[in-house]
Amino acid sequence: MLNGVSDYARMPELPEVESVLRSLRDCTPPLMGRVISHVCLLLDSLVSGASPDKFRALLEGMMFSSIRRHGKYLIFSLTRAGKRFRESFLIVHLRMTGRLFLVLQEQAVEKHTRMSLQLEDGFALRFDDPRKFGRVWLVDDPAPVLSGLGPDALGIDQDVFASMFSTYRRQIKPLLLDQSFIAGIGNIYADEILFRSGIHPLTTSGELSNMDIERLYRAIQGILAEAVEANGANIDGVFDAGRFVVNVYGRGGKQCAKCGSTIVKIKVGQRGTHVCSFCQKLSPDRLTSYNKLT
DNA sequence: CACTCTACCTGTGCGC
DNA sequence: TGCGCACAGGTAGAGT
């Protein structure tokens, strides 16, 4: 158990959402091509931007045709049988505790099941979410739902990433968490990324040197790719189903694996933040000393 | 613009 | 044993 976070919690960030995407895309038979025969909506507030009745009526009879991801959002493309060029989009955000998975239709609905999309072949796509934070949208155009998002954190171009810093002057941790800056990083990976970069979370973005930004970029790409590969995060063995082992998140009071000093837990932008104050020094002279060397 | 606070929500840990 | 409070998280929206 971890600070009131129970075993079912997943805190899906980019790697966990990517893992869900892959499991649905690569399952046998794949989700793509399957038709929704019945929509069982157990929590009306799950649906954003449409009435539950309309949501149900529009979704029934539609076929999954493709799936993609932007940040922590999953975007399912759907077509209606007989209307080839009519495309709709089911957008899903798991927020804090949402889970999306395929089950056999006869498997009993659980206490926290919020939606079950019955498929014609005897399976069901199920959405479970104890805390009811998750949201789904059914739209003709995904752009308005996703328009507030910055570029996806995984695979963003390095020069584009570096250039984005000129317009912001903010504490680096809230900036990484800001989905309109870069999409996909949550509290767990933000702490891990800053630890690997050797950057203190209170550092202002404006005082980062070019070398800092490069290390930050490499940490983002490296950590997210490793976490995707590992199927998500694993925190002290009790968290999520993945194998990506965290270095600082949830490890306040424990020893830093790199230097042995004690990891501290502080608050940054109202968020619990884990720092090794030896590995992540807060130095306003960072920029100056770097410039002297070049 | 940058930030802070609150609301949403529930299960869990802790202090009393 | 049990009560009540604080806390964890992502996002939106309001306020400073």
C-alpha cells in the first residue's frame, strides 16, 4: 500500500495509456473490425458533451476501425455499417483510476464498472473506474476535445521541444505537467524525468541551460520509451502491472539508489513531489557556469 | 501570464 | 474497534 493509494489504482500516464492501446489493438481477434451491439452505461456522468441517450443511440451498431493516442487520451475511430464514409470518434480519458479492457460478455459487471460496450462476438469492452473521474466523448471531429493539448511527449522533435521554452517562464515541474505545453506526462513520470535529468523541480524554465534542456529531452524520451516497453510503472511492487521501476516517486524518506542520500517529499504547485536534493541541485548559477564553459 | 485554490471522487492510513 | 480526517491523483474553472 502506498500513501492511501490502493492496489487497483493505476494513475495512467502516457506509457500506461499506450499499454492499453496496444493490448486492444493487438489482441486476438483484434478490437478493430468488431461491432458494438449494445451500450451499457452505468454512470451517466461518464459521458461528456452529449446526453447519455444520444451517446447510447449513436454508438450502437458502430464498428471499431482504428485507435490512436495523444497524450493520455485514447481516440477510437468508428464507422457505421453501410455508411462507409461516416466516421465518428470515441475519445476516452482514464484520469486517475480508469481501466479499459476486454472481457467475455458473461463476466459479471463489477462494483466499479461504469460502462460496458457489448460486442457482436460475445466479448465486451469494459470501463472500470472507482473514482468516477474518467470521461468519454463521442464526436464527429476529435479536434475540439484535443485542441488544448500540446505535442505528444513521446516522439516530439528535439528542436521543437527546445524552442518551446522561449515562450514560458515557469517552474519546471508544473510546466511538465501542463498538458497544453506537452501532453502525456503525469506526476509519477514528471518526478522520474526530473531526477534523471538532475534538475530540481523548483527550477524556473527560463534558467535552464541548453545542456539542461537537452538532458531533459533525453530523459523524457528515455523514460517514456522504457516505461512503454515495461508496460507501465511499478512502485515498490504494489503499483500497477508494469515493470518500470521508479527511482524517486513515492520513495520519500528512503535512500536514493544513485547517491545514497535521503529522498525528500515536498510540494510543488500543490503536487506531491519527490526529490533527491543531492542529485537534483537548485542552482541559479547553472546557466552562467554553462555559458562560461562555451 | 503565473500562480493558487476548489471541486470532482473514493479507498485507505493514521491519530485519537 | 471505530470514528473522522487527510491524502492521493488529472483536469477544469474561478480567483488572485
